[in-house]
Amino acid sequence: MRIGIIGGSGYTGVELLRLLSVRDDIEIVFISSRAQAGTRVDALFPSLRGHVDLLFSDPDDVTDASCDLVFYATPNGTAMNQAPALLDKGTRVVDLSADFRLKDIAVWERWYGMTHTCPEWVEKAVYGLPEMYREEIASAQLVANPGCYPTAVQLGFLPLVEAGLVDTGSLIADVKSGITGAGRGASVPNLLAEASDSFKAYGVSGHRHLPEIEQGLANMTAENVSLTFTPHLLPIIRGIHATLYARLNQDVDLQKLFEARFADEPFVDVMPAGAHPETRSVRGTNMCRLAVHQPQGRGTAVVLAVEDNLVKGAAGQAIQNMNLMLGLPETKGLLQPALMP
Amino acid sequence: MRIGIIGGSGYTGVELLRLLSVRDDIEIVFISSRAQAGTRVDALFPSLRGHVDLLFSDPDDVTDASCDLVFYATPNGTAMNQAPALLDKGTRVVDLSADFRLKDIAVWERWYGMTHTCPEWVEKAVYGLPEMYREEIASAQLVANPGCYPTAVQLGFLPLVEAGLVDTGSLIADVKSGITGAGRGASVPNLLAEASDSFKAYGVSGHRHLPEIEQGLANMTAENVSLTFTPHLLPIIRGIHATLYARLNQDVDLQKLFEARFADEPFVDVMPAGAHPETRSVRGTNMCRLAVHQPQGRGTAVVLAVEDNLVKGAAGQAIQNMNLMLGLPETKGLLQPALMP
Amino acid sequence: MRIGIIGGSGYTGVELLRLLSVRDDIEIVFISSRAQAGTRVDALFPSLRGHVDLLFSDPDDVTDASCDLVFYATPNGTAMNQAPALLDKGTRVVDLSADFRLKDIAVWERWYGMTHTCPEWVEKAVYGLPEMYREEIASAQLVANPGCYPTAVQLGFLPLVEAGLVDTGSLIADVKSGITGAGRGASVPNLLAEASDSFKAYGVSGHRHLPEIEQGLANMTAENVSLTFTPHLLPIIRGIHATLYARLNQDVDLQKLFEARFADEPFVDVMPAGAHPETRSVRGTNMCRLAVHQPQGRGTAVVLAVEDNLVKGAAGQAIQNMNLMLGLPETKGLLQPALMP
Amino acid sequence: MRIGIIGGSGYTGVELLRLLSVRDDIEIVFISSRAQAGTRVDALFPSLRGHVDLLFSDPDDVTDASCDLVFYATPNGTAMNQAPALLDKGTRVVDLSADFRLKDIAVWERWYGMTHTCPEWVEKAVYGLPEMYREEIASAQLVANPGCYPTAVQLGFLPLVEAGLVDTGSLIADVKSGITGAGRGASVPNLLAEASDSFKAYGVSGHRHLPEIEQGLANMTAENVSLTFTPHLLPIIRGIHATLYARLNQDVDLQKLFEARFADEPFVDVMPAGAHPETRSVRGTNMCRLAVHQPQGRGTAVVLAVEDNLVKGAAGQAIQNMNLMLGLPETKGLLQPALMP
């Protein structure tokens, strides 16, 4: 299969390369980067020396590479302008940005501060959360790959909301992310000197992943959904930990519920009762690891969910979607154990 | 003033020394440690070379040092056995352990798994949270210094609960602590190789600070109090960040409420509206820094509170209490700016 | 191939499992641990959930597992007592401890503080540094897997010493190691609270890897060898960085020398002139990445060498040796790109 | 005393404020920053809330503030243009940049890539290393505050070179610095996502502190001086660790030598024989802590030196110099214990 990557110099780009470069069923035809055009990929990312023998190409030079599938790992606002030309030629696309995630164009425009230039492909796009939309993904031409926070939060709430067991009007997601979630751009607050040995919340009054999560949760229930979503910045490289709170409206064996819902899911691991998953236990992998608690036997369910924000939260899930779209085994290239310690 | 420290080889012990050794109104008469008896203090803690010229003494040799005040920085279960002898002689005591914090002996015994040997002093003990009990502390003979989590959580909820503005039956405290909160004992899970570059929750089904916090909150209101309390382990040395959730039962200017409540408090700093306090902004200081939000204008208040778990969460607050008890200025020795970066 | 692991609950044990569990040509027959006997491996290491379906067995129960090869990942002093029985039955062994590394028994006994119980197998053992002893390893029955520091230091000095270009009487190795090098035992100095956000040297007056390195260097030259070796502790999980200093005794193109020496080595990567390898560029891989400098054109060569102490410095090199011993492709299972970022 | 700070928005600026704001003998009259002019200082640095009630002023508005002393905490190339006007009016100046450190203008211009605009004040400037030039500093009008690396390296070599005990033609300084040494500018390599959990050397072929150190060492001896200087980047916030190597040309009691040389120095602490100083033991303090070793009794001395790069390596030493220049006690405001843990 011939694969192209648009926007390859960020963390999701190099992560796609890390996971794809070892596969013999995939040929990476090009990887573009406006800023790095002409640079060897392994000069920017020495970890890929011996694995990737490509130069970054100029995105403008990538007109027709007859790829089977193209990944967009570009900033928000790029894919909606460029992908339609490719899509119209019949190329399949997985977009890792937010351009095609929100079905409500007005909501998208308010949160992203741009006019959407391609509402027609928003309609056709399939949201790339296989645990919800596996069938549709397989036949989609355009997949909108979920955000990192939304993946963990939706998977954690899924069994509870789907089964109608909780008050969906007062959900709380207290979520903590490793700093690669902020991207590879130069920035003072993300310097090691500023962000290490410290911890803080951010975007408490409003974060772009809120409408994405609420849209996803609304698709699981007929009830009204309202979420309080608090993101925090962890002084770690990779990893998201979601701590989710929901009020139970009936008695239920939560452990059994979670195990049953995800029994056939290759990338969701429900831990034994009483467990506390660590982010490092999924470092470098496509796994989302969950545990569910009911503290003191009171009426609140607490779900703990961990994922690697660059893998299940981005590049790994994008490859999982690619596998589904291209008729390859869903887990292909995604089954390494975590790097731990 | 003559001061003694029982149990000085842990993190709260060395922190008491860091803060007290530079004061010229305080003489540290002894610092005991069963394990380290005979060792120079600055051999164990080279940061104190030139500041502390003492050896750890055997606690059994510390019979009568005619101290004005003695700190217990011992594991739970020690002070309740040893402090009464001192108290009976009239010495004043600040206990940094949990022995005298819970008024309900049965609750204490269930959570701490021991029989309490000194219920009579539990009754007389004053809970050392100056923002609530300043007057009583000043005249107390025995102060039970609050736990690290309870300090941040109580201060954060205080204005809301006291004013009756929230549903106290469904409070949530999602709290993250630096690893010194786990103490200085050798332990595999707290190794740098295990705990760094990772994040996890722990004790979700039940943590000893839950009844302490619920007791404190109950003292602020006539309503029923129920808290979901989720502690997490941060890969940082010092610092606690509490993210608190409460459902508002009426409209109110939260910023004004918080500023008014803490206007005269020297160690509570309400940040401007929209702020996100960082743990490093209080590193090494006795300050608790707060911000309050109402995301999306919906009905949930979100309070962010940071403190240094070893200072306002332990040794610093103990010294603040000591200052009050000895009639010294409350802020004496506690006003350094944070070490940032 | 049937493989056994003795002493599997430490970091080299879990790393062997991480690298071997994904291979379909290898069957892990048993993994023993006296302390963890009866525990599921993936209960101790959740990263292996779904990958390793074994319990730790008691080492005493592992009498005859008819393995093709057994790894000893035990503390020093164990393999010399237990491996001979296996070896006498014809089983091949890779020992990751120091028991068979030093040819001079008296030197070994002085540095390790024990009487050596099996000098006859020391004589037969082959030192497992493939870049020096590839042929001998392939036919060895017992391979003494090199220490983590000695691997990086020997590979870095190799081209210079072999070619007789430097004064081997005044070599200096200033080496920094990630904290997994200290093992998985509970220990106060290795707590995150003690070792993070700090840096120190240790063992400056004498470290056990000194005689191992000097023995290896002496095998490369007829000249007298004397090394000043200074280990330091890095607040990182994995990674060794060796900074090596040698006085040149003639003019030479160092870059060309290094590239030529390692041209055919699959696990030594000589970076372009002027480069500074980062430890993260080899995180999780079996690669040793080198750069060579001659600062200010003066007479001192400076070699920079990085490796992952748990892979090329331990488990990965052990598997490289296993591959050679069992006639498998040397690089099998060892070619993943590093986890970066 | 009235003090001004030019260039206050970097790490040395905020560190000057941290140390000076608690003093009652010092009034900070202004702190300028072109980029931050008009911003409250405590909005940029919340750690200073309640301690500094100033706005950053525009440097162009700071014409005549009748200060007793002004600190330049500006990038290289600024003070040489601006300070002369102040100096000519009689104001005393401590320059924390490199502008006045090198006596040889040609060497300075080669390493800093600029034409020096003020050679006459280079001649008059005193190098601010009190352990070498205490007298001259006291009466200087302009003090060139040493670089962070040069402070640790010069103090570590001082006793050996001064006494003529080592071969000064083959000195080696292998030095590791915390990341605040790279400043507060936005930069990809210094992101937490790039620099944490990793380690590398940099500038091996040539670093600007090399000529500064060689100039300093040359002032201690009549012999020829040649240094190999290798800086490395540590994933910690503060702290420099210098590991120094020198060949001894005679037998000597190194411990006694070091203790004698620094017996009267308030900010140099010689640790007991066999010690390994940790950077955290000086975190936040003006102390340089040393240990000296002679590994295996061979002919190489190894000196270990730690300092806080922002204090003894920058702002603290600048204040030590200020104290000397203004006739205040040299240690005033600089005697807090380190923040450890």
C-alpha cells in the first residue's frame, strides 16, 4: 500500500513514521513539511536513522502521488482547504486535525475561530473511533481522527452512557495530559525550565475538545448531555490520564459492565477491580487501559482511563483507522508492549 | 524560644529545620530520630551544612528538654502514645501526624487500623487550620496539624460551603500530589525509575484524608456533606493541585466571594479571574494560591488550589501554628518568595 | 526455540520479556523469581498484559526445562553457583550478571567481595561484545554479557585504541547513567523525591566496571592501559551517555576512522561530524550511537557515545548474543526505531 | 540603597528579584524589559505576588534613576552600548552578561561574533569572582559577573592550579548544566517534550565559556594553560555539576589543600573526603560545594563541584559582588539553606 503524510515535522508526523516504517506492507511515498522541505527526515529525528530514507518534500510539490491513503498531520484549518482536491480524485484520507470532527459547522466555527471552507466533506466524514463506528470507518473515504482527550473520555464514559446508567446532565472529566499534546512548536510555557517539576490546569473556562466530546457522548444516548471538562498539563512526555465522574441512577456491577462492553475490543483493556492504571503502562502503544471504581459504595462512578496521547490519542488510532479502511487486519503494526520502565 | 522536634529524619523534619534554622528567635534544642540517632543532621541532609550543628538524638533520651514547644513529625500512632507525658508537664505540642485530627475515635480507628490510646487529648486538641480556627489555636496546648490534601481541599471549598452556595451532598475533589507526600521511606513504586514520566490515581476506593476533609467541611455548614475524593501521584517533588467541583444552587459572583473571604488571610492568595495557578508558584512557601471558575457559565463551580505539600501542607503550617501559639507574628519566617523557576 | 529466564522480576528481566514476547520464533518456557513466585508476570508489569501469559516460577522448581538457552538476570553471585549444573547438561547460557566477565579471579574477588565458586567456567566463558568477539560468541556455550557502562565505553574507545592512536595510559571516561542502571530494589537515594531535579557523581574512588573496561581495552592493544572512570547518576529512566577523552599521538581523520571501523556493525551508528547524540535517540533500542570530536583542533579526542542501558547495555545485547549463539539473524527482533519523543 | 535592574524578564532578572525583594536595606527602583514594558512583574512571575509591586519599565525611559548600583541582566552586546553612559555619571554597575569578561578584545570578538564598542571599560572592569578578586571588586565601578560554567570550573581548579600541583596543559572539564542556563527564550530543543528524560553534550567543538575559563586559570599560574571543555545539558531546572580532571605532578594531601584554600570562603564548602555533592544540595543558594578525589591512588585528581547556575552562577554572585561594592556584609541576603528535597 502506498501512503503519504502531509505535515510531517510535528509529533504526530514522526509517530506515524515510527509505527509505519517497520511495516513491509506499507510504502511511505512522501512526507511533506513546508518548514523542513529539503531536510532529511532523520536529520530532524535521529531516532529514524536507518529506518526512513526520505527528505521532507514541499507540500506544493505533492500534487499526485497516487497514494492509497494520505494522512493529514497538519494544523487545524489546512486539511479543509487541501484535502478536498485529493478526495475528489478518490484518494482516501485520514485527517488527524480537527477540521472534520464536528458535525455542527457553527459550533466548529465558534470554537476554532475560522470560517469552515468545506462543510460538504464534514457531512461525509466518519468520526474515527473504531469502538463506536468500526463499520462506517471501513467504508469511509474520509475519516476524522478523534482528538487525544476525546478518545480517552469517550471510551471511559461509553459503557455508562450507552447503558443509560448515569445522569448525563452532570458529567465531569478531570483530564491530565503529557506535554507532547501541546505540539512541537517553540513556546515559553512548554520549556522544561517552566513546565517540569510543576503542574497546572489550563483552559478551564473552555477547551476545543469540549464540543467534540459532548457530540460523541450525545451519540450514545437520547438524554441531554452536559460535561464539565478540565484539562491539566502533566510534566511528562506522553500519556493522558482521564478521571471521570458520573452519578449512578441505579445499582449495577460496574466491573462486569465494562468487561462485557469491551470484551472484543483489541485496544481497550479493562483492568481488574480495584486497579489504578498508570500512563507508562501504555507508553508507545495503541492501548487504552481502564479501571472503574465506586468509592465508598456511594452513588458516584469513577472511571480511570489512560492512553498514549500520540498513539491511541493520535497516530496509532489513525493507523488503526487506516488498517480498517484498507482491509488490513485492524491490529497490524500496533501490538508492541509498552516501553516500561 | 526553645523548640524540640521528635522524628526528624523524614521530609517534614528536614523542612521544619530549613524554615526554623534561619530564625534568631528560635533555638532548636533537639531533633530526635530512632533510626539516625548519633548521626549528624547535616550528614543526612547536606543542604543544612553550616545551618544546623546538631546530631540526631535517640527519642528515649529526650525526657525533659524544657522546651516551649515540641513538634511531632512521627508516623501515625507515635504521638498519641508519647505526647501525653509532655502535655501533662505543660509543654505545648504541634502534632504533624494524624493522631489527633479526627474527633470521632471510632472513625479514626477504622481508617488507621489501630486502637486509639489517648481519646482525652483528641477532645482537647485544636485542628490547626488557622483560616478556620485561628483563635482556638492561639490558646491551644495541643494542635493537630492538618494533612496536606485536607488543607488544600478545605481552603478551596471554604467560601462556597460556608456561604451555603453549593450542594454539599455531591462534592468532588480531584487532587494531585507531588511524591514527597509519600514520605522518605524506601519503596519500589516511588523510585524515579517507576514514578517519573508517568501518572496514576491511587486509593480511589478510600483514602485516610477523606474523613478528615469531610469532618472539616461539616464544620462549615449545617447541611449534610458527602465528598468523592480521588488522589493522584504527580511525578514532581513538591506541590499539591486540587481541582474541586461543586454544583451551585444560586447565582453568585464567585470571584468577589473568594476575594472577600480571604482578604485578610496572609497565606491564601486569590488569583485574578481566569487564572490557573501552578504548583511551582508556591514551591518552598507557605502560600495556598486559589482560582475559581464557572466553566461555560453552567451550574458547576471549579476551584483550583495549589500549595507546597511540605510547607502549607505540613511544616510551614505547623510553624504558622507555632507562631500563633507562642504569641509571635503569625507570618514570621514564612514570607520568602517561591523558588521559581 | 525454547528459552528460559532465571531472575525475571528486575528491569533486565522485564526487558527481555518486552523484546522476546513479540517474536514467533521464540517460546518463553519459564521465568523465575524467588520473591515473586506464583505471581502473574503481567500483575507485576501491566505493560505485558496480553503479551505474556505466565506466572513467575520458583527458581528451585526449574530443574530441567529442556531449554535451548537460558538467561541469567540474577544478582551477582547467583549464576556462578547455579549455571554450571545447566551448562554441564549442555544448555547454553547468557549470564547478564558480572559472574563470568573478569578473567582474573583475584581481581573479581577483590571488586565483588566474594569467593568465586566456578573459575573453570570463567575460563570457558566468552565476553559478549559482538563488535569484538562475534565469532567466539556464535560457538560459545556460556556468554558473559557485558555491563552497561563497559559496553558504551569500550565501543567508544575501540577505534582509537585498536589503531594505536592514543595514549592508553591516561584515558578518561566521564559517564552518566539513567537510574534503571541501579536496579529495581527499594532504596532511598533512588526515590523520585531524592534523585529527580538533581545530579551527582558516585563511586568516584572505585566502581566495579573499571576492571571490566580495563580488561576489555587491554584486549585491543599491546600497550599499558589506565583509565579514570567517573560514573554519574542521571535523573532519567533509561540511557547512558559516555564522554570519553584520549590524547592523540598522531594526526588522523577521526570521522573516517570511526565510520570505517563500524561500517558493517548493525548496532553501532557513527553520526555525522559535529553531531551530539542524545540518549533519547536510542530509547528502547539496541543501538549505540557515536560521535567523535577534536575540540579546537588540539590534541585531545572526545568521543560521545549513547546507548539504552537496558537494551544494548543489557537485555538487547543479551538477545543479540542469543541470536548469534542459536544461528538466528543477529538483528532479529532488535530493529525497532527508538521511542522519541 | 537604590538598585535598578536592566533586562528583567529573563531568569537572572527574576532571580535578582527573588533574592533582593525580601531585603529591607535594598529598594528596587526600577526593573526594565523592552518586551514586557507595562506588564506587572508579578503577572509574568506569580511567585512574586505580594513581594514585588512594580511594572516592567521601558529601558528607554530609564534615563536617570539616581541608583547606587545597576544590574545588567541583558543579552550579550547590550551592556557594552548602554552601560558606559551610566558609568560616566558615576553609577556602579554589575554586568551579568559577557560584555566585559574577556580582557583580550580580539578573542571576545571572535567568540561573540560582534565588534566590541567599549574596550576602555573592559580594561577598567573587574572580574567578579570574589574568591580571586575580592579586594578589587570592593572598589570597582564596573564588575563583570562571571559565567555560570566558569564559576564552577575556576573554583574547582583553583587550589590545584594556584599551587602548581597539576599539568595545566591538559586540563579537562566535563560539565553538566540544568536547562535554565539556556535562558527563557522559546526554543524547540529546550521544550520539556524534547529535553526531559534525555541527556546530550553540546558545543563540544567550542563554547564561549572556554576562553573565559582559560583566562581565569591563566591568572592563577605562570604556566601555559590548555583546557578541554565539554558542556552537557541536564534535564533539571537548576544546577551545574563540574567534573574536573587534572594530572598531578607530585604527591599531596588534596583534602587538606582544598580545605585550607577555602577555609575563610563563605560560599565555598569543601565536603568531607569521599563525598559526592549533589546539585540539589545547593538549589536556590549561593554556595559552591566541592569534593576532591584521587581515584585508585593514581596520578589524576578528580574534582566535583556543584552550584546553582542561577545563584552562585549568576544572580547570587552578582549580589555578593553588589554587597562588596556597597560596603555591605558580603553574605547579606545569601544565607538561606537549599530547598531540598
